[in-house]
Amino acid sequence: MKSIMRCPNCNETNHEPGAKFCTVCGWELEESESPKPSISFFRFRRNEKYGFINESGNEVIAPRFIYAHDFSDGLAAVMDDNNKWGFINQEGNYVITPQFEEVRDFSEGLAAVSNGFWGYVNTSGELVIPCQFNDAQDFSEGLAAICKNKKWGYINVSGKRIISPQFREAHPFKNGIARIMDATYGREYGYINVKGEFVIRPIFSYARDFSEGRAFVLSGQGLHQYYCYIDDNGDERLMCLWEYADDFHEGLTYVKNGDEFGFIDNKGKLVIKSIYDDANNFSEGLAAVKLGNLWGYIDKEEKIVITPQFIEAGPFHNSFAIVKTRTNYCVIDKSGRIVVADVSEAFQTERRYNINVDIVKASKVFLELKKKKRHKIIHHLLLVFLAIFASFIEFAVFNDYFRRWGWALVPCIINIIFVCYRINKVEDVWKTVKNIKNEYAFSFIPLIILNIEAFCFPNGWSFLVLIPTLVLSVIIDSFFHDEIL
């Protein structure tokens, strides 16, 4: 089989003949076999059951599962009608019969499974590491994080404890380094090696995993905290001078500058101009970017490879990406050609782009969005209750309707305080002013209804419009929550 030169750090294989070091991250190249052509299967959902289709859109595994994961190491986790998890191969046959309450995908030949406690099975279904842990993660670089009595440590593929449970949090190893939160030092993040020794002391109140030799952290103390990138020695290599910056992928990361997005290299140089309305990181040489209201793809030379035409666009994996047209979700190749016309049913319960999904990242994004939405709903419902309460107080104290209008302004004042509290930068003021109509749309309509009701019912029975006012507020929130700052 033909061999290629691969970077062990970023997996880049596009190098000049005779090159010894990676042109992306500088690591020494290693010789490895050319990967076998992979078959991409896509999950789809029909009649409340999951199945799989291939790259041509043909059904290869009939939808008969309550739920299913993507294929990993040639196997996919599926749930049967008894809510038990097992694993199937690409022919749709059970390799491991459904018997588990929870499972994770296969990684390095092992998958975490649980029937109350977590252990690991191999691809033959043998329980090679007994179920004994409170929680367990995937294997990475020969080690997996496990939780015992609320403390995290690491085991090897034989189940031997390599690093005893002692951390509040533990994350997968990448290039011999893992991010942890140490119980001894409070709630600060640091980094350890495979021996459990600190290579970077836990001094960061926020930190991400290393990616291509850089980790994004919040450094400093108190009022002197700032975001920056560090190297694997803990030295600061790049200050974050942008409103937002992501992890490095294929030598670049997108950054937000004002309302525009561009890309920088690992030295902080802006290599792709900030002209886009939104962006995602590079994957297989292409990055999804947004111009106006539509998404397309560019290469590292800033050339538009796929014209912006999609409502949503995800990263490429195995030469395919999932995008949303004006009517449905579909699968495209790197030329922009639609190869699977409609995978919309796969998105009835999930809004996922990655063909091999990072479950942890997806869940964090979902919970963050849910938290923001809940925050706004609670805020606006509070305004409605405040308006009703003000109406009752006014009725008990005053008899003229002019005072009634004055009391009704109380929620508006609360709303102004709320908006000002959320302005944390001077440059955000103008953006707040531009969107202020959206922030106040919530208060005005319920207040107008309450005051109309006050004139119609002079006895002040404001609670008569309580339910329709709350319903109207939630409906308005569903329209405006994406626009509010």
C-alpha cells in the first residue's frame, strides 16, 4: 500500500515531496499508510424510526431503531424497541446485542457502556473492563477519563489506573496533554501529562483543550484578566485582540472583529480579511462563510469555492457536508453538487451538521442557547407581572387615569436598566440603540393591552387579561429572541 507523510499533530497530509516538517503547525512528519477509502453513511428518520442511507442517497439500513448514533470504528450504537442499546455493523446486523442502558461510541477499539455503572466493551461485545465507574469517557491516546466517587482519573485499555481519581474535571488527552480542573487548587484549570504530572499549573479560570499546539485560556487575576493563547509550556504566545476567537484548525481560526469575521494564523496575522457576516473553522481545506443571509465555502486562498446559496452550512467530513437549502437539508460534495437530495427527516429532532458529531460540544451549544432563551423569557414574563402589579397598586391609591399611565412605565424603566446592564463595551452602545425596538417590543404590547383594559374595566380587574398577555409575550419572544442582544 502506498505511504504518505502525515503530521501527527494536525493530521495534515498535503505536503511538498521530501518535506520533513508540517507546513501548518511545524511538527515533524511521520510516514503512514494511505487511508482506505471510507464509506459515509448518513442517518435518517422515517415514521419515528432511524435508519441509514449511503452517499448516493440509497437506503442501506432500513429505519427500525428508536435512536441511532453515527458509525465509529465500523460500528454504530442503536436503541431497540425495549430502550436498550447495542451496536450494528454497516450491513445492519447486530454485532453486540441490545443490553445496555447507556453507551458511547467506539474509540480505539473500545466503547463505554453502562447498566448503572460504566465499563468498556470491545468490538466483539466482550466486557473487557468491568462496569465499576460512576462515569466514563472515550479513549484517546490509550487513556480514558473515568469518574469514581465524584473524582476523575485515567485508566489504560487494560483497565489499569494510570492516574488515580483526584480531579474535579478531566478531559481527553491530545498530543500527550490533558486539560483538568484540580480539586486541590479550587476551580482552576491546568494541564497534565500522561503520568499525571502538571505541565501547566492550574491557574486559569477558563481554558480549552489544546488544538494544533495552542490552547485558548483566560489568564490573570481579578480585574486584570484577559484571554490569550498559550503553548504547551504555558507561555503566552498570542493575545486575543478580538471580540471572539476559536480554536485553531488546519493552521487557522476564525475571529470576530466588530460585526465582521475573518481568519488569523497561529501568529495572530489576519490572513483572510474580515469581510464576512459569520464564519466557521476550516475542515478539509474549506470553511463555511456567510455573506448577507446566505452561506457558502471558501478555501485558504480566500477564493469562493461554493457560491453562498445555503440557509445553513456545516463542516466537511469525508468530503461531504450537510447544508440547508430554502426547502430542506441535503448533502453536498466539495464542488457544491447535491449528492443526497433530502435528509430533512434526520433533523426532526436534531439540528446537527457534523457527520461524525462531537456530542459534548453539541450539547454545550444547545444548553447555552436554551439558557439564553430561558433568561429572556423569564425577564419578559417578569415585566408582565410587574405591569399587572403596578395596575393594582395604582387602582388602590389613585383614581385618575393619568396616574395609571405613569405607573405603567415602571416595567419600561426596569427594561432600560436590564439593557444597560448588558452593555459591557462602549462600542456595543450603538448596536444596542439600533436593536432597542426589539428589546422593548416585549414591554410595549402587554402594557398597551393592560391600559386598554383599564379603561374598559374601571374596577381594575387587570387579571382578566393575564393569560392572553402572557401568551402574547411568549409568542413575541419566539420572533424576537434571535435579534435581541
